Amino acid sequence: MRRRRLLTAVAVAASLATAGCSDDSDDELLEPRARVVRSELVREHEGTDDESVAVEGLIERTSDEEITYLEVRVRFFDADDESLDTTIEQVPDVSEGDRWEFTVVFPEVGERAALVADHEAEVVRNP
């Protein structure tokens, strides 16, 4: 009897875990049509109250499929690898070519911008 309850509980848990899942997978789970091939932190007015940080980078096509829209997500981290912010931006004009430049600006300036020590950039939407 206990085994049957356990098996039933496992089956219910498995069905709850997959509830809402379908063949229409989230864009992040699809094979990407593009990827970030280069990104770097760029600072302006370093050491002042106007210090700003941005990530500039390059996205490259990874498939022959048409791309009409791209979004890139940048996570900004401090020196202790703690997340400071996550920003998602649309990549402008992806209608032509196989490579596109992007810039994502950290939303704060001054002391908070000075804390940014690292980042991660990735394409998160490319329907």
C-alpha cells in the first residue's frame, strides 16, 4: 500500500512539474539563431559622480533562418560576483547581415556604476 502511495505521489509530482509545458517552448529553450561572440565593459567618467558603465558587444548569426528580432540580456556583477542588475535590450536593425553590434547601459551612475566589475551577455529572444 505504501509503495502505491509513493508511486502515485511521484506521478503527481512529475505531472505538476511538467504542467504548462508544450511543444511551444520558451524562446530561451529553442536552438538559438544567434549568439553573443564578443562583449566588453566600457566605462565613461570613471571616478566621478557621472561614472557610467555599458556593455558593448557583437552578435553573430548561427543559422540560415531569417532573423527579424533579437534581444540581448546583460547581467551586471560586482567584484564578489553578486548580481547588481539585469537588463534586456532589443538589438536594432537585424534585418540585414550576419553580425550585429549592441550596447546595453547599466541603469545607474556614480558609485553604483563603479561597483560593476563583470558581466554576462546572451541572446535571449530570437523568434
